[in-house]
Amino acid sequence: MRLLTDTREGLSIALTAVKANPLRSGLTMLGIIIGIFTVTLMGAFLNGMDHLFRQTASNMKTDVYYVDKWDWGGGDWRLMRNRPDVQEAYLTQLRSKMTTASAFSMSVAKWGQEVKFKNRSVEFVTASGVDEGYLTTESMEIQYGRFFTASELSSARPVCVIGYEIASKLFPNTTPLGEIVRIGGYPLEVIGVAKRVGGLFAVFTVDNNVIMPYYTLQTAFGQKHQTVTIGVKAKSVEHKLDTKDELEFFMRQIRRLKPNEPLNFGINNQDQFNKQIDGITGLLATVGFLITGLSLLVGGIGIMNIMYVSVKERTREIGIRKAIGATRRSLVFQFLYEATILSLLAGAIALLLAYPVTVLANNLILADSDLHIDFPIFYAALGLGLSVATGVIFGIAPALKASRLDPIDALRYE
Amino acid sequence: MDQHTAANSVIYLEDIFRVYDMGFERVYALRGVTVGVARNEYVAIMGPSGSGKSTLMNLIGCLDTPSSGNYFFNGTNVAGLDDNELAEIRNKEIGFVFQTFNLLPRSDALHNVELPLIYAGVKKEERLERAYAALESVGLSDRATHKPNELSGGQRQRVAIARALVTRPSILLADEPTGNLDSKTGEDIMRFFEELHDKGNTIILVTHEEEIAHHAHRIVRIRDGVVERDEKTR
């Protein structure tokens, strides 16, 4: 009973105090508003990233190893530049020696090309010259049309399969099949459209690719400094590391490397991207929580400061309340309620601001992207919890001070 | 006044000392005060400033505790009670009336009167009913929703009296209740105290004005921390 009446009185005093000083209360709340706003938006973004990450990971071919001049995970660029090129001939050798591989492919990529159809064009696409094994190692699916044939490959026919993104941009209303597109000025007939992959790295996938026979690409772009990428798909996903070891063994043999010599080629796997995504989301979360923590700390100190001011201003009121029978506990409650209401109000304002931002971001900025963010209920609840905690933690010292005032001195205070 | 004992008095102070330790010096505000007040008495405590009168009032009002001596409130020794127990006595047994009224400026008259009942944990309906009745008894039921700054000095003091009475306390402790009022309004308030006394209330009036003190039926004069004289005036 006592607790209930204390609560009611505490709430009504707190609301009166907040209403009496709206500007001061608003400024005090700013830090917490920023903190909760940040944690909510960051939560929305992390949720979206996580979702996208899972979608991307499911697209990744973790059982395919790529022999490349470069290590995809990074490393000393100047050292890797001096490595010998990966030769087309390796493919035949690996194919005849390896026993744990189910498929092989060969590809060459030309980054940052422009593809044109009539007056439309798409920039920064990748032109890939591949062999027939590419369809299997990349688990590529054809949405419309067909892939090129072995004879089209060997005779370097000017045909191509285009990615979904390119198809939708160059041919928004018509079918691309049978049309002639130009890449680097070289005309190619579209014979197929690849199925959409999507995900975080859509720009690096088939979606943004013009795929043509390997020898067609040689004709179109020339053969100088040609290093290829060889894809090797493991027979069994469980034993894919055996495939990797076997691949490394035969590549060392081909390159005539002694056992103690370092590799002069890269054996890559798309798993490496997963680690990088983890790193990115981890960094985002760290930065977000840091900003949140700092804002809450600043906001909390603001609340503590304003509560000390409030206690000072109301010294006489505290004296009156004590004289007519308020216990220490009642006064602690009263001032804790005031601090908590301030911080909770700040939390609620932050959520009211964050909600339209998530909606707008979704509909405007992220409309064309695979990243999709929702208002994060969990982080919103977390935010409200954090704001209450901030109010209580930073309100307790001023509240205790109020409750310990000597009633005689407080009554005499002018 | 030898008929006062701890048993038959509402309040009974026995050999009360109050010493302030000022670091290198000890100040004796009260040095052995023994005084009792029986039910339905109307007593004035008088003395010049520095006499220990205010210290005595704070002790009677349970805002302070004595350095030594016993203080019986309705037979219970309150000298050794802790903060919360003193708060409960202030809440239930003592009605304060101050020189400066001491109303909460942001609350209306009704809420000011209701406040002691909130701290007593009384339910809302009963609280409002009793607060309204108390306002009615001081003739201000039509001012219930007025804030203190919308009331005259006399009206404010009446609200304060209603707040003091609302818990039906054992004593009404008034500290210079007319000090901030003009003489006519002061007379009104003193007449009102007389009525309250007639209705059976126990009133302790603290003042330095001879004229005001003479409204009481007994005057206890304090000087240099001791009772100088204790006499019935009517």
C-alpha cells in the first residue's frame, strides 16, 4: 500500500517537474536520445546484415578451391605480383592427376568493363571467359536460354550468357535472347541469362557478369599477361580439405617447388569472405555499442547533474515533505522516479525517431539493395531497458542526497 | 506544573539537553529542560532569539533528537528512535504550522492537504475525502483547486492548518504562525486556534510576541536553555 502511494506520488511529482522545465529536461535527455537512437538503428542494421550474410553464405561455394596468382585473403601485393602466371595448361595436368575432385573449370576475368545495347549501357561489369566446367563449379543456373557448347568454346564463337542484373538493366522490357551486346566494343550474341544470385556481394557474382567462352575472351581482349583461375570442386564437402591438400601437392609438383619453399600461387576459397563479413559486422557492433555506451554515459551524467540541481532547488520542498512525514525511502523513490522518467522518456523519443528512419531507409536508400532492415523489436526493448537502467544508476546518488538532508536545515533553506 | 508526568501527558520532556559540537567549542542550546503538556492544553513557548526556543520546538516536533534526557510522546520514549520512526511520528502525531506556511508551490490546496495522508499510505478515495473535509473545516472548500500563489496569506495559513489537522494529530505545533501576516489576519488565525482548542485539540504555540503568547492558556518562558517560568494565564 505504502509502495503504491509512494509510486503514484513519485510519478506525479516527476511529471510535474519535467513539465515545469521542458527545455532543461529536453537538453538533459539529448544524450540518452542519441544513445538509444544509435543502438536501435545499429540493431536494425545488424539484423539486416545478419540476414543478408546468411543469404550470401548459402550462395557460397565453400567446396570449390581456386588456384590463382593472388591470395584472396590479402597479403603482400608486391610479392604476389612477381609470381608466375597460372597457365591454362595446368588444368589438363590437374584433371589427369587429381582423384578427389568432381569438377574443374578455368576462367579469366576482366574487371570494370562497360556493356552496351543500343543506347543503354551498364558500367563496371565483369567480362569472364570460362570453359564448360564453369557451369558445374559455380553451381550456375540458367534462367532463360542456354549455356554455350563445347564446340562454341573451341571455335571461340561470339556468344555470351549475361547475369540477371545486366539483363534487367539492358533489357527492361524485352527478351535479351538473340540480341547483340557490345563489351569493350566487341559484339556478342546473348544466348542465355543466368539465374539471380543476390546477397551481399552480388556485384562480384554472376549477376554482374558477362560470361563468354574462354577463347572468345582471348580474341576480344588479347592474350597478353594471361593468368587464369582454375576452379576445383571437391567430390565430398566433408572431405574438402583432402581435396585442398591434393590440389596443393600437385600444384607444387607442377611448379617444381621444394617442400620448404613457400607457395608461389594462391589456393583460395570463398570461406575467406565469410571471415571478412564476420569482421565487418563485428566492427560495426563494436563501434555502435561504443557510441551507445558513450552517449548513455554522457546522458547519465547529464541526468545526474540535473537531478543534483533539482534536489538543490527543492531543498525546502524536501524539508516540508520530511516535516509532514516523508520517510527517506519515499524521498529516494520520488527522485529516482524523476530521473527514471526523464531517461525513459528520452528512450521513447529515440524509438519514435528511429522508427521512421528505418522505414525511410528501407524504402528510399535500400530500395534496390538486398539489404533489408526492419524496426528491431529486440533492440528497441533493449534500448528502453538501458534508458531505465541509466536513470536508476545515475539518479541514485542525487536521490540519496535528497533523502539524507536534515529537515531543519532544509526547512530553513532560502 | 508538578501534576505533569510521563504517564498523564501527551508530551513530556525530562531533563533534556541539546549540545551542538562546533569543533573546538560545545554550545549548550538546552541545558536540562523538563516540561509536560497534557491533552487539550493550549501552551505558548516564549523566549527571545538565542534562548533555545527553536531547538526545543524542533525536539518537540521530532525533527531533532536530544543529546541527553527523555522525551515521552503519549508515554513512549522517542529520544532513541531512528529516522523512519521519527518520520512516522511526525506524520501521524504532529501537525506543523509554520511562519512561512511551507506549502508546496506547484500543488493545489487539496493536494497540499492530502500530502500527509499519502505518506501515511491512506487509500486515494479516503484521502481525498478527508483532505476535502479538512479544507472545509478551515472554510476553504471553494479554494481546493487553487495553487498557493492564488491564495492570500491568511488563506495559505488556513491551508497549512488544514494540512496539519488532516491526520488528526495528537498535537498541533505552530511556529510563529502569525509572523508573516498582517495584524487583522493574524487575529483571525489566533481566533481559529482558539476554536480548535475548544474542539479538543492540543496546541503548542512557539512565539516571541507577548501579545500572541497571551492567546494561550499557559506560557512557558525559555531563557539561556532552561525553563525560566511556567505559568497558567487563565
